[in-house]
Amino acid sequence: MSVQDTIREQVTGHPVVLYMKGSPQFPMCGFSATATQLLKMSGASEVFTVDVLQDPEIREGIKQFANWPTIPQLYVNGEFVGGCDIMREMYQSGELQKLLSEAKK
């Protein structure tokens, strides 16, 4: 299975997926820490996280998958949402909470 197939399977196999540096308990960068906090404050209870620092192929592959150069990256219902700044803007406008409440259970 290619890296792109693995990523596609992760993104479509879980309602909410966050590619990040580190884990929600121990984020390894400020942007990943902010992203996990925004998800928590938005009421996301089940988030599948992928620590890109554990797998260099995933780390590079995810950037190509969404054609987005930075990490973290959020996917909801198989669709790319954005990175930390987009998540922050969506949270402030209430869009993130609405999107996450509509995520497949």
C-alpha cells in the first residue's frame, strides 16, 4: 500500500482526523497544541490523530495529499479543512463547532 493510500484510508476511515506533530497529550509544536485545543473547545470528542514525527513518509505524503505545505492538517468527513490558522478563524466564527457537530459519529 502506498503512503497516499494509507493517508486516504485514515482520512476516510475516521470522522475527524488531525495530522500533527506529537500527540494531543504531548504536542511537539505550538501549532499542533493550538489545533488540539481548538478541537477540544469545539466539542470534538473522538479525534483520530497521526503523529507525523513518527513516520517521515506520512509527514511528506500528507503535504502532497492536500497540496498543503504545513502541519497540522485537519480532515472532517474525508474532506481537508485546513491548518491551525484556518481552524482558529473557523472557531472564532463558530464554523468549526458546527462542522464538528455534523461529523459522522
